[in-house]
Amino acid sequence: MERLNSHKLLRGSLESLRSTGLLQKAQDQRYVLTELEYYDWHVAFASLQLLELCQQLFDTASLLNNYPARSTGITSFKYLMYTLENWHLRCGSVEDRAVNLINRSFHLGCHKPGAADFVLKNTKVARTNVPTHFKKLQRTLQKHRKVRNEIVHAGSLVPHGMKDVAILYVYDDAMIAQHEVEQFRLGVKTHRAQRLAQVRKTNREHLLAANDHIIAGLVPLADALVPIVEEQHRRLGAYAGA
């Protein structure tokens, strides 16, 4: 994540909001932004949206071990499912936010969410190496998109290797307590706790590896956008000074 947080384009665009006073200007409804300021504002906002999303993906891996208090009524199994589903749903937004950063960097003015084809086939974009880097990012996200679609269109996710744990959680604590055989009560609770710990560890490792692959796909794309943003600055700066 540090590679994105310290990136020249992403971090630089956010720093410029503070150094130029643009953040304060944009909040003043009486102030009319110049075209260069308008451009900087939207590139910075697109950068922030992408950075925040990626940070959420990394935070999810940490949240796997932090279940809520038992008093909430949320079991450890449900919490793990909710957290993993949250990661996959948010992962599905990486491509859209990357497209928006490309759109804003090239100053295309496309306001249609997720308009990847429109943006990438634009003449200004198509003649650069940006589409190549974006397609590599798409390939990285493809397998996660499949899981995301299953969650959205088919139903809740039962993570790989957790079907037996899901079955064990058919027995809630009240049902277990009522069972006549103490060995059964202890066996169910012990076994599902052990299996849940194993699956949580496996899924955490999977998320961390997936996050690293996503960042590895985003950094070259951001690198390719740096000269684009610099050129736009020269062009818009010259226009403002004319």
C-alpha cells in the first residue's frame, strides 16, 4: 500500500490541494475555479477515492481477526462471511475508480460511471500505453469479479473450505446447550472454533496476496498517467496565462 500512498501522481495531487490553497477555494461558493484548478481538483478527488478504496481492502485483512462482542448476536462465522463479502464487493470497484482516474487525468469530462470502453477508446487515451496497463489490471481483477458477481446475483458467499463450518453453525449456542450429550456439546464448539481459525488464517493470507497483486497492477498505470497530468498542467497553465 505504501507504493500507492507515496506515488508521485496520487500523493502529489493531494498535496497540491493544500499547497495551492485549492481546498479552501473549492469550499468557497463565491469563488470560480479556473480550468487548471478545476482539473487539479478532480484529479485529486479521483486519486483520493482510489487510495481510500485500496486502504479499505488492506484494512479488511486486519478486520478478519477483530470480531464484534458476543452481545451483538453476530457469530464469528457470520462476521467472517460479512468481512470477506465486503472485500469482494469493494474489490469490484477498483476498476471503476481506475477508469475515473484515467478520465480525469486526460481531462475527458466523461461523467458516466464505469464507462471503461468510452474512456479507453478515446483517441487521446488509445495512442498511449495507458490501455495496456489497464488491461493488465483487469486481468488481475477478473477472478475476483467472478466471486463478486456470485455474491451480488446469486447469494451470500460461503468461502472456500468453509462449507463444513457453515454446517456446524446450523447449531447455535442455545441448541448446543440443550443437547443431552456433553461430549457432543464440547465437540461441536471445539471443532468449529478450530476450523474457523484455520479458514480465517487461510483467507487472510489470500487477501493480503490479492491486495499486493492489485497494487502491483495499479502502480504501472499510475506511472503511465504522470506524464499525461504534467502535459495537461503545461497546456492549461499556458491557457490560463494567455
